Amino acid sequence: MKIDSNNSINRIASPVSVPRASTPETAKNEQSAATRWVPSSAHDGSKDIDTVRVNELRQAIRDGSFEVDTGKIADGLIASAQELLSNKG
């Protein structure tokens, strides 16, 4: 799709509103489900992030010694694309 000054992104990406019937019973059920739900980010995340490694990477970026292996990134992108295409067919 060609984008020019005549196309409005707001017009293209405007959300569609679907009306939903709400009764006291559905509101009660939705509220109780919302109070029971615990987001996955609420668990103990201390084991999820290696803060020592993060700090090492930050320092390497600051020093200018961080090197990006573009070949490894390209290989990962190609493998991901191939997986997506094989799952599609």
C-alpha cells in the first residue's frame, strides 16, 4: 500500500466499537473474574532477569565494546520466517 499525504492513518486505524449488553449479573461476573485474575508479571521475577548480565551489557554498550553479531541475527530471522511459513501451509 502506498502511503501519501492523502491517506490518513487515523482513518485507517480507527477502532471498531462493538456494543455489548451489560446486565447486573454479567457486571458482577466480570468484576469477580477481574479481582481473581493475577497477571503473570506479578510472580517473583527475580529469577527471570539476570541483573548481573544486564549490567555487564549496559557497561559494554557505554564503553563501546558491545559487538552485534549480524550473521547470528540474520540466521535467527531466516529460521523464524521459515518456521512461520512451514506452519502456515
